[in-house]
Amino acid sequence: MRLLFATGNEDKVREAREILEPKGVKVEHLEIDYPEPQVDDLETVAREGVRYVFRKTGEPVFVEDSGLFVDALNGFPGPYSAYVHGTLGNGGLLKLMEGIRDRRATFRSVVAFCDGPGVSVHVGEVEGEIAGERRGTAGFGYDPVFIPEGTGSTFAEDPEGKSAVSHRRRALDSFAEWMGPSRA
């Protein structure tokens, strides 16, 4: 089966292909801008985005939206993670965390799929904490500062570990399971 993945992020496309193609889903990158409502809910952002793209293409399509939710910052940056990373970067997040002992955070990914009749939403989460400094060179985004629970390494230090347990992996696995052989 061939599916369009609407995103401007090549790294997300690479991860989606690594996860979905062994399950029989060929991921085709569709670079298209779509409006993202400024809301505090990733599911709403993904649902609205995939509906918009489906209306434009008329083809089965999925989008993925993700966010880093830091407990001590009341869930910030959350659904604004891409914007915050683009403006403040990891250094800015670490600056905000200076002197904060509670470094717990959740990485959340929402995959939304639309093929006409409706929207299917699949969520993946991984608990962890914010590192005290940037560590590692692999990955992208917040990978150098996010340490998943039960490990001592950031996603950027352990890309194989990230591939096995990431929020995106969990959301895409849920999506693939939902699709199953009957839809694929």
C-alpha cells in the first residue's frame, strides 16, 4: 500500500519509512503547507491538518504532529514545540530549566489519517526527563536534551534506542496495527 505523508520534515519521513515500510506501507513524502490551529491540543492540530490535506489531494494521507511537554513548565512547549525549537532551540529550553530539579517530560506524537470517510488518530508517548546539557549528535529537534525513562542516554546519543521506543514509533505502530492487512 502507498500512503502520502504530509510534512515538511525530512527526518520525520525517514523515521516513518523505517517504521512503516517493513509492515508493507510505502511512505511517499508530500511536502505541502497546511494551516495549524493555535490550540493546546496536538490531536486537534493533527485532525485539522489531515482534513485540509485530504481535501487538497483527494488521496489517503497522514500527518504527524508531536510535542515535548515539560512538567515543570506546565506542559510548555507542548504543541508549540516546533516553533519554540526554531526560535529558542535546545539552548533556550535548557536556559528555562536552569535551577529546576523536576525535569520530567513527555514526548507525545499524534498520527492522523484521512481517506475520506473520517479521521483516525493514533497517539504515542514516551516519558523521560530533560538533560542538564545537550548530549549526542544523532537525531533532530529535542533529541539531544530528552532522556527516555529507564535509560541514561538522550535520543541523540542512542538513535537505535530512540527507534525502538520513541513517541513517533509508538504512534506509527498503533497506526500500522489499525490499518492491518485488510486496509493495506
